[in-house]
Amino acid sequence: MKISDKIIWREIDGEIFIIDPSNEKIHELNETASFVFKSIDKGLDRKKISEKILSNYDADKRTVDKDLEDLISEFKDKGIIDE
């Protein structure tokens, strides 16, 4: 899984802004989604991202894993990441 070459992104004050030139859309990611996005950019896999979330946020593993999979699916659907 990696960040798509088709998008442009910038981090501003800890938040990620993504521009998709193909459909002229801008996506603003919240804190958690930005954390996941940056982790993907660093080359981390799902397991490592889940572990980092669990060590930084007060949440249970089942919820984190489900929310992470939902977010990754959303990133894929929007063309933000490639598998």
C-alpha cells in the first residue's frame, strides 16, 4: 500500500490536505486520518499502523482495526492510495 502518484498533498499545521487534479477535489483529513496517511507514506503496513494508533490513542484493538480498514478502503475508493 502506498500513496498514489496521482495526488498532490501538503501538511499544514499537522493536518493533511490532498488535491486530486483528475477530479479537482480537495480532501482535508482530520487528526487520525492524517496520522494514518503519514504512516502509509512512511511505508508502514496495517499491523504497524494499528500498533501505533493503539499506543497513541485510548481505544480497543477491535475498534482500531475496523476503523483502520474502513479508512484504508475509503482512501482506495477516493484514489488516495494504491495497494
